Amino acid sequence: MYEGPVQDLIDELGKLPGVGPKSAQRIAFHLLSVEPSEIQRLENALERVRDGVQFCVVCGTVSDKEYCRICADPRRDRTVICVVEEPKDVQAVERTREFKGRYHVLGGALDPLSGIGPDQLRIRELLGRIANQEDGVDVSEVIIATDPNTEGEATATYLVRMLRDFPGLTVSRLASGLPMGGDLEFADELTLGRALSGRRTL
Amino acid sequence: MYEGPVQDLIDELGKLPGVGPKSAQRIAFHLLSVEPSEIQRLENALERVRDGVQFCVVCGTVSDKEYCRICADPRRDRTVICVVEEPKDVQAVERTREFKGRYHVLGGALDPLSGIGPDQLRIRELLGRIANQEDGVDVSEVIIATDPNTEGEATATYLVRMLRDFPGLTVSRLASGLPMGGDLEFADELTLGRALSGRRTL
């Protein structure tokens, strides 16, 4: 619709997730009105990510060093590993300030239809961490924090089977139930069913 | 929250209009998973816009040549000028396929509190176009299509005063009223008031 570079930019922005044609247009015209140095900063940030992002050699989350901040922190409990799908899930658990252990990022969830089997995920690395006693400390618990959807549940089931062979290892899964601050009336049947079957005696 | 280049990219994306922290994170992780060439294309598009975008010397809309497609088109009616605030408004009017004249982009609307007076808008250029008879053709009508908000209305009022001096020039304003497909019940008082005062005899 527009001519030349502006339309090209709108097209490229429109390919980003969650950016529709209207937002792409809005962002493009915003960028037309800002200082060139501001666009330059965005370009530089894109270029650095394009050049390649480093991942922590232990847990696999994004990192700017060999070991991420969490894995490098001696105060974190090495006996507990929280297994998540993606680096953003690490941040979600960190925000709770409830977890003092370390993480393991799988890089996704089992999804055979999309060609993602156990070998595409960092499952071997997880088993290695448990078998090899990181820094001479035994891992005593693995918390499986994959998403509560079909793929995440399948991954959790698979992991439970793989981890059964380690004697003395506790394997747990995040609780499913009603979200806090939610309304029972509006909960879907699956969530309410989970909340019922997982009820706690008071 | 994240380390290194990923967080920098999230920060830069979060500065864009309509992109919150969650969307910025989503876009950044999306870009981590795509081909580097795709990021490169976005960078190139940004760079070309940063290098400067050309504006049509006649109407002031974004263009990749001296004259935009509309101003260069001999089939467009040179006797009618539609005055809009921004280039995206040109596209909005074009989408109606109802207007066959040419445009004039003001580059904003009068907003004294933000320091935008008549000299910050392309009003002098508009008066020049009308006074100088583009290509020897008299302009017979100016349609003021500024936004139906405080600034747009003030700009329209100002333009009407400036254009009064041209003999034989019709100055019109887009109709205000109920949006098509809307619901009378949910119209705000201002819109419904405009619809009433602008009612048409059938």
C-alpha cells in the first residue's frame, strides 16, 4: 500500500508474532518519527542476536557466558532441578521467588507430529546431570514444570519413566488446579476436574 | 531478567508502540528460532528507513520517488484536494475507493500544548498549492479529513478560516455520525449528538 522502504518495513514487522498489519504500520510510522540512533540501537540488538546467542552449558538457558547466572551461583541448591520447556519458563519460576534450586531447559516439549521426539530435546543432558553428580552433589529431586497441555503432559510422563531408574530420586510435577484470583464459575472442566482430583485435606 | 543480547533485544522491542514486555519477549524468542537471514531482512528494512524516507514534494506522503503514485497519476482529479493529518490517513481514504482527487498531508494536527502550531504543519504548502494552480488547473474543493477529535477539529476550524479568502473554493468536512454497522445504543453522546444535528432529510 505504501511505497518503497516504509512498506518493506511494515511487511517485515508484520511477520513477527503478535504483530498484525495495523500494529506493523503503527510501529513503522513511529520509527519514521524517532531519532535515527534509536532505530540503530534496535538494529544493533537484532544483529547481536543474529550473530548467535550463547546457552548455559549446564542448564541450557540463554546466557552471555559459559555458565548462566543461576548455575554459576554457589548459593543455589544443587540437589533440586526444575525441568522446564523454554528459557522464558525459567524466568516465570524465578519470579515466584519460591525456588532455590537449579534449572534444566529442555528446549521444547515432545510433539511427534511436528517431529520433536526425545532426541530433539535436552533429555540426555538431564539424565547426564543426574547420573554424574554435579560438583559431587547428588540430585535428590527433579520437579517437572513442563506446560500443563498435551505436549507438556506427554513430556512429563516420558520423563517420569526415564527417571524411575535413579534410586532415591524424588520426581514431582507442578500442581494443577484453579488459578489464584480466578473464579470457580469460569474454570474450564479440565482445570476444575484437576482441582477436584488434586484436592488437599485441611 | 535475561542475560546479554536477548535482554537487550527485549528492551529495544519493548520501546515500540503497542509492544509490551510480554510481546517483546515473545518476539525475541521467536527471532532466536528463525533463520538468521530472516533477522537480516528486518535489519535491512530498518536501515533503509533509518537512511531516510522520501516524501512526495506535492502532497507530503511517504514515497519512493519525488512524486508519489497518486500525485503522479494523470487520471486523478486535480480540482479536489483531501487534507489529512498523516500518510496512513491517505491509505484509509484510498481504501474507500470513493475519492478520485489528490491529497495533502499536514504532518499532524494543531496542538499548542505540545508546541504544534500552524508553522509546524504543512499549511503554507497547502495554501501554495491552491494559490498557484497546480498544472494550470484550479482547485475547486478542499475536503478537510482531519481526525474527529479536539486537535483535528481545531485544525479544521483553522483551515476553514485560512481558505475563506479563496473565491469560488468549496471547503467541506467529512461527515460525523454513527459508524456503519454500529449500534445506536452504544454510541457515545458526542457521536449521537453529531448524528442528530447532521441528520439528512430522506
